Amino acid sequence: MEIHAVTGAFGYSGRYIARRLLHAGKLVRTLTNSPDRTGEFQGQLQVFPLSFDDPKRLTESLQDVSVLYNTYWVRFNHRNFKHSIAVENTLKLFEAAKKAGVKRIVHTSITNPSLDSPLEYFSGKATLEQALIDSGIAYTILRPTVLFGKEDILINNIAWMLRRFPVFGVFGDGQYKLQPIFVDDFATLAIENGNSNTNEIINAIGPETFSYRELVETMASIILDKKRTIISIPDWFGLIIGKMIGCFTGDVVITKAEIDGLKSNLLYVDAPSAGTTRLTDWLREHQETVGTRYASELSRRS
């Protein structure tokens, strides 16, 4: 049987990809920084560490793999992880895949990556896209904006704040756009392209486009069945509020780079939808549970 490998199958999007692969009858291997978090996959996956500090071992973990689905990345710079290190590690992963004879890589990027971007998230993703294209390995590059689903962070934590605070602040005018895609739609798209024979770059966006203000207003209407007061706030004030909530939750709620990315409209592209599940429909289905608990990025990485 062909072996399909997924980085981070015990995480978020990687979990959905691994689940779909298993349902399709594939032999699945994961490369992970959390080998003890087997969860629902107990005994179903081949588990290898992400040995970025040992290139030989990393290459061995990819032996006999036909398709590699790469979801490895970091959301923001932190004392324990940085975008620059994530770029270095992913380049090592691509090199190991080439040495191991991996036939195809389905790589998770971001909308509007640019080598010239002042934001490390977007310039780092552009560097990796170019490296993969230059590697000679067959590829599909998927460019999602925001993923939503049961384990997501952004949509969940907006809902969490809406449930707890009478006022919600948006940065500036809130007219910058997002195109959320359901995480299981993203996983389906990834697997379809794992079986492809062509090199492609796909904007992995959902069927609905919202301004940020409209997104918050829509979520409040669906989840709470009432309006919330939405006010415009300066970025610096939003960062202070985020840090205050972060002290309470033990997490990084928002960063300046994330605000800059939002306000620069980098999470919007003029392209056809690649997913079919509407966020509004999903919210109605999960209105009793979404946002009832805070989702911590740092806890997920601990």
C-alpha cells in the first residue's frame, strides 16, 4: 500500500487530513512534535518525531512515503518558536522528502504570500512556496485564509468574547475581509490534490466573504440571537485588551503582525470558492457549543 504522511496529525488541520486518509483506506504516517497525543488515532498511525535536528533520521521517517501533507507552521513569534525557525525546519523537511523519494507534497501556505512582505508570516510562506517549486518534487500549494471547525482558535475565541463581554472592539473600520473555509473541506481538498498529477497553487477559501465587522455581527446574531455593540478601536488599544485577556487565559490572544495582516486585506482574494460549507450554516448547527470555552494556542503547543 502507498504510505501517506501528515505532519501534525494530532493537531488541527492535520487531524482532519489523517482522518480522511484513514477513511479512504490509506496507510498513514505522521511526523509530529507530540508523539504521545494519539487521541482518536490510537494504533492507527505510524508515528515518527519531527527530527529537524537530525536530517538523517528525518529522511528515514519519510522513506517509502508517496505523498506528504505538510501543515507544520507557527502562528506567531514566541520565545519557544519563531517564524524564521519554522522556515528553516520546513526547508529541512522538503530536503528530507526529496532524499527519501517522496513523490508529491501538498503544502499548506497562506493567501497573498510575498517575498517582499514586511510581515514574517507572509514572507516566510512565500519563501517556502518558492523552495517547494524549485525542489523538483510534484506539488500542490494550498492557500487558506481562516480555517473553522470544532477545534479552531480564531472563530471560537471571537465567539468566546462575544459570550462574555457586552462590547466587542474591531481594529479600525473593520472593513477588511476574510473568507473562512471549513477545516474538513480543506482536508478533502488536500487529499484530492494528493492524488493529482499536476502542479497547482489553489486559493483554499470558503463560499462566504465577510468584512471583519460583518463577521463579528453575524456571529453575535447567530450565537447569541441578539446584537452586540461593535465599536472601532485603535490597534494599540486592541493590543492592550488582548494582553489583559492573555494574562487571564495564559495565552497570546492577538499580535500586532496579525492585526497588520488583517487590516492589509491579506486574508482576502478574488478567486472561486474551494470549499462548500458555509460558516453561517456551521455556526447555526453549533451555536450551543462554539465559544463556550477559550481555545489556547500555547496550551495546544505545550
